[in-house]
Amino acid sequence: MLNWLKKVLMLSLVALVAACGGGDDDGPGNIVQVAKGDARLGILVEAVTAAQLADTLSGPGPYTVFAPTNDAFAALLAELGVTKEQLLANKPLLTQVLTYHVVPGLVLKAEVPVNTPIKTVQGGSFTVTPALTITDQRARSAGIVATDVFASNGVVHVIDKVILPAP
């Protein structure tokens, strides 16, 4: 009798969760979906797609992404003297730059190790000051303008400049 009751309760719970959608549909999307939903990150989404990193950043993670804005990419294009199309066509460079913006694991604003090198997926590192300024391996600075944008597979911190690994 007890086993029968447990089965009925379990089936009822499964049916209730299925009817409610399991709650997964109400949460944030993965990192790529979150970026697609933010108009400031359109060029980043194009770059991730061109570098064929969308599947990876849609995967289970967790990842922490320091996401440059469209204005940050525009400034980089001017700095490099290239067009967006030229940048997007250079997959090796794009992959190096984009993976430099990704840190393995979930690193929330409160947990960012300040003044300590943070290792990236690309293999290089950068540091963050207490004022939330990133210094890359070329001594360039980027400000973190939005923090803790949650995704189902990590977190995004929006930055105002594209950071670059060592040459």
C-alpha cells in the first residue's frame, strides 16, 4: 500500500511539473541568448557567430563573459583601421580576442578577485581594480558598465572596451 501511494504521489508531482513547464522557461536564456536580447551587444553576437563559438557559449558552462558593447567594437575597428567585415572574416584573431573575454566558472561581481590576475579561456590573464576597471595584457583599460547579468549557463559583465591578449 505504501509503495502504491509513493508511486501515485510521484506521478502526480511529475504531471504537475510538466504542466507548469518545469520552471525552466521562465529563467534567463544561455549566454548567447542573453547577449542577443541586449541591443548593446549586437556586434559581439555577430563576432561569436563568425568565430563559431555560439555552440560553446550556449553549452552547460558555467562561464563568465566580459562582453564588449557595440561602441567598444566600433572603437576597436577604428583603432585597428579595419572594417567590421574584415574583423569578422579573421576567424583566428576573432577567436583569440573573444576567448580572452571568457573566464571559466561563475564569477559574480562580489567574487571578482581584485588586483589579481584572472586567467581566461584563451590562456592569458587580465586584472580588475576595486573601481571595476580591467587592465589587459597590453596595458589597455576597460570599464565594467553592467555586472551580474545572469544566464542559465553563467554570468555576463558588460564592458566599454574590447580587451586584448598579449601580442
